[in-house]
Amino acid sequence: MNIDLLRSIINSGAYASNAVIIQEEYKRVFKRDLNSTCPDKLKDAAFMIYARQKDSEDTRLYKLKPSKSVYDEKTRTAYNFVTITDDVAERVLAAHPEWVDRFRTTPN
């Protein structure tokens, strides 16, 4: 699965409408079926797939640490390691340079 498609699914929260795609990709990546009774199993699976694939396909220069988030005052949106973009990261860091420690990678 393309990392951008997966990021789009996560950003939109469209897990149920992409259930087949998520389940097939989960099986391809983890070599087992997605068997869970958890109501958030598709969301969890999407994040697990993303975490596994992000380093190999992700071309973003700014990458947040998985446990960190940032808030962009311009868009009034919180971003995590999946949803952050380079443009948002640059804007946020210009306003809050002290947040650089929340990032796993930056171009500098």
C-alpha cells in the first residue's frame, strides 16, 4: 500500500469504508489475518501498518516522534507522526522552535 494512501485513510478517519484494503494490507505486512474484537481494530491496524512502512516509503523531511504531537495555530489542528506534513512542521517550528525535540528527524 502506498504510504500516501494510508496517510489519507488515517487523516480522514475512513477506516470502515477502507476495511478491505486495511485488512488485506495487514495480512500482507504481518503475515496473519486481522483477528480482533476491538472496536478500533481497523484504526489500530492502520497505525501499525503505517508505523511499519513509514521509514521505507516516507519522503517527508520532518518526522515527529510517535508519542508526540504539535498544534498548528494557523489551521487550529493538532498533528501526530502520521498527519504532520513538511509545510505544517516548518510553520509550527517557526512559531515554536523549542518543539524541535518532539521531532525524530528534521532537515538541519
